[in-house]
Amino acid sequence: MSYEVEFYQRENGEIPIQEFLESLPPKLRAKTFREIELLKDHGPDLREPHTKPIKGKDNNGIFELRVKFSTNISRLFYFSYYENTFVLLHGFVKKTNKTPKREIEKAKKYKEDYERRCKDE
């Protein structure tokens, strides 16, 4: 089965994940796109070290796509919407072992906004 990946778009038209991808160095960007292709190919069967759920009872269904190239580590937050669609929310370059709470909060806010607007349509 093939899965679809779409980029979350804010109401003002900004696409946080696209802005993030464009900011990455070329080799890290290429590796990131390979990981996105793996998500498209394997969907929910993709496991560590490629993807991992965000821990916490309030992080309902948010995962991180994990990308490492040389000493650079980046994370892309996403969630599953409907049966075969994954929505990429935003990403960041990881500088510490622990994922910053503000990045998780941003992902939760974007997910809630996406679901609210899809429900309104």
C-alpha cells in the first residue's frame, strides 16, 4: 500500500515544514526527503530508528520522523490523518538529547488547527 504525505498549511498560507526543509543544508535536506519517501512507502509500519511516537498523554498521535546526517540531527513532526495520509507539521534541528517542549507544543497546536479546519469543511 502506498501512503500520501501532505504539508500542513497555516491559515495565513505559510507552510512551516516547507520553510524548514528549504532552510536545511543540501545533504541533510536530501536525507530528509529520503526519510519522507520511506514514510510514504511503509506508513505505520515504519519504526525506529526512522520514526518514534512523542511520549506524553497529551501528545495524541504525534510522531517524529528522525533524520541524522553526519553531526546534524533534525526532527519532523507528523500525524496520521485518515487511513493513508500523513500530515507533516513542522521540523527543527535538534541540538540537545531531549526534544524541546516548545517544539512539541507547536506540533500539537498545528495538529489541532489542521483537524479543526478539516472538520469545518
